Amino acid sequence: MNRLAATITTIGLMATPGLAQESSGTAPSIPAVGEALRKCVADREIAGAVTLVATPEGIVHRDATGKADIAGARAMRPDSLFWIASMTKPITATAVMMMQDEGKLSVDDLVETHLPEFKALKDTEGKPVKVTIRHLLTHTSGMAEATPDEARVVKDLAGLVPIYVSKPVQFPPGSKWAYCQSGINTAARIVEVTSGMPFDRFLEQRLTGPLGMKDTTFYLSEEQVPRLATSYRRSDQGELSATPVSILYGKAPTSRDRYPAANGGLFSTAGDYARFCRMILNGGELDGKRYLRPESVALMTSVQTGDLKTGFTPGNGWGLGWAVTREPQGITAILSPGTFGHGGAYGTQAWIDPIKKRAYILMIQRADYPNSDASDVRQAFQDAAAGALDRGK
């Protein structure tokens, strides 16, 4: 079958009821995506990748390309595991919104309402500062970060709070956007206090577990470790060399001797994250179970930062835990206005187009991108996937 015929057949399968369902265990693939990603592997941009496109109803593309580990000649698989880094943040924001839906908090609450230690928070002049949960989720709190040495010895989210409170806020909350790890971890600590559960257990019992995200965790099991894709750096000569997962601070991915990093500590698979994205695409519901109210999803995924300049690529605003594409351009040009999502430090990406009702999920492990949101691999994947699907209409 020639390439044109293969593309037409693939798009036809996508449109056929029942053939795009995740429960089938298989999904069609878009030939143009495989071709684009194989070129990225051949150019040694990445060792391998898993790509996935989902709709509210199911998966319309899934493919694995290249190697999960070069030295071991281990092929990338659709169920390969990845450190998703800051793609954890929308999941954390979802947990906060679940607590708001239950009346346990409001995003406009002062943080000190739930964490009294924050009454001691001050600015650079020693004046008291009031930070809200909304500030935490929009990266407008101005809070300072824990250093790697400080974070390395902390065992739980509660242990981070004194570190954050001891440091002066860098600008008046709400006046500026500055990407902030401490704010997201503080939001997760509030979930712990309002739910009465450690954050990792809350996610397992209330969100990832019920959603069927069986491979999404802060702490891998021994059985999961063989499926973890190796992370790589690329030398000036174009050679890929293995590198550790930075958030582990030298510990094993199975080690629980570290806090559940709500800012970027989750491991996951493309299929798992697709279930989360489909729930959001469905307005907070999946497979008959509701996780969020539709109005909470709408609040999270719309711009909450006014005219502030935000994000890592041009034309973005910020929602509650999500980047929002206000004016598509450059790498986001093929996406609709209002597309929202998040990237991760090692190149993973998930972007949801609410107009075309698609989620684009890219799983790679490349450690040294200057800006992973603007990677050539993301561009190649999005352009191939969206272009093929748009032409198939």
C-alpha cells in the first residue's frame, strides 16, 4: 500500500465507531507521525518516543519509535514509562480543584488559612505578604525556591513549608509571572491538609487510581522499573549519552525516601496521561465517573493572568496549573486559540485543543533542551499529527 493510501485508510479507521477505543488495546497510527519521529531518532535528537493523540471518545493514534535504552538495545514500547516532570502540575491543580468542588477550600483563600506558617511570609523589606491559592497555581506568588541541597533532605511536603516561608517573596503577588516550583508544592500541601491524606495517597485514591492510570506514580515499583525509558543528553557532536533523572537527587526511582514532588515528580505512560486528558476534554468526567465540575475545568483551563506575559513560548497566558495558548504562533501555530497544556523538563508534552477536541501527547526523555516547550521534536509531532487529522476531515 502506498503512503497516500495508508494515510487514507488510517484516517478512515479513526472515524469508524469502536475502532478508536482505548479498551481494544490497540490503536491506529498516523503514518506521517511515525515518519517524522523516525527522522528525529535518525538525527539523534532523541533515542525514542511514544506519541499519542486522543479524543473524548478514545485514542486515534498511538505509536512507539526508536529505543527506550540505547546501550541495552531495548525498543521503545507503547507502555514505556517516562519521568513526566512538570506535566505533574496540571494533575496537582486538578487535585486542588477537586477540593474546591467539595467546599474544602477556595482558590481565592489566603494560603495562611490552611497553612498558618504562611503568616510569617515576608517580602524583601521584611513586610508581611499575603498569598492566595490562585497565586500559587498561576505562578504569580513571587515565592522563592528551595535549593537542591535543601530539597534533597526533605522527606515530605510539610517539610518544605518552613523553607519556603523563611525566604522573602521576590515581588508583590499577582504583579508578575515567574515560574514557581514552591507555589505548586505548597498547593499540594494544602490538598494534604484539607483532605487529611498524604498527597501521593490522595492521587492514588481519588484521581489516578479511579481513572485507571495504573502506571502514574511518584514511586515506581520494582516491576515497573524495566519499562522506564533512559534519559539522555546530546553532545555538541550529536551523540546521546545517558543521564540521571534530576528530581531523584541520586536516589532510585523506587525510593520513598523523598517527598512526592507535586511540581514535577510523577512518572507515567502516554496511555495513562491520555486518560487524564480525556477526562479534562470531557469536562471533568470519564467512563461515567465525574472528577470535576465542568465549570472547574473551564476555570482551570482559561487565562487567569490577565495581560501578564507568561510561559515559555510566545502568545501564552496561564490558567490554574495549565499554560493556555492565547494567540497561536510559531510552535503553537497549528493549534486552536484556547489550547491548553504543559510540558516537562525532559521534553514530554501534552496539549489539549478544545476546539478540535484532541489531546496531543509526546513522551521523550531528552535532558538538555534549552526550552523543551519549543523543541523540534514537539514541532514535528504536532505538525504531522494535526496536519494529517485536519486533512482527513
